[in-house]
Amino acid sequence: MFECDRCGCCCRSLNKNSLYAQLDRGDGVCIYLDGDQCSIYNDRPLICRIDECYDRFFSGIMSREDYYRVNYEACKRLKEMEE
Ligand code: SF4
Ligand code: SF4
């Protein structure tokens, strides 16, 4: 399973990916973010579910290991941008 530390960085950077436009309150922050936490975590949309997205969209084109590596790298970059 992908190890998300729930830092919330990705949920504050939605304006970097048009896929998330409908969740963006207008400044890149998700309408469902409460502090650093997702207020609808158990019901969050598929595009917010890293493991489920792999199973649905990426399992045929890359290994889970590579997919995790790409996502961990994206998390790292987002965290660095907030430092
Ligand atoms: S940036 Fe990465 S570690 Fe932080 S909440 Fe998003 S997916 Fe989880
Ligand atoms: S729905 Fe939850 S997990 Fe998805 S971007 Fe918003 S706050 Fe983050």
C-alpha cells in the first residue's frame, strides 16, 4: 500500500493539475481540506486514491514499484515547495 503521511501538500496544490479543478476552491486548496486533513477521507474521489488509481489506470503500463516511486517523488517535490 502507498504510504501517505497525510501531510496535505497535494491537497493544497490542486491548481497544478487540471484533473482536480472541480475540487479547487480557487486558490489550489481543496474544498474538503480541513487543516491538514481531508474531511471526506473515507469517501474521497478516485483521483485522490493512489492505490486504486494504480489498479484502475496504471497496472497495465507500469509496475507498482515504479508507480510508487513517481508518486513519492511528486510528494517530495510538493513538500519542498512548501518549505
Ligand atoms: S503529498 Fe503525498 S504524503 Fe502528502 S498527503 Fe499528498 S499523497 Fe500523502
Ligand atoms: S478530497 Fe481529500 S484527499 Fe482529495 S484533494 Fe481534497 S482534501 Fe485531498
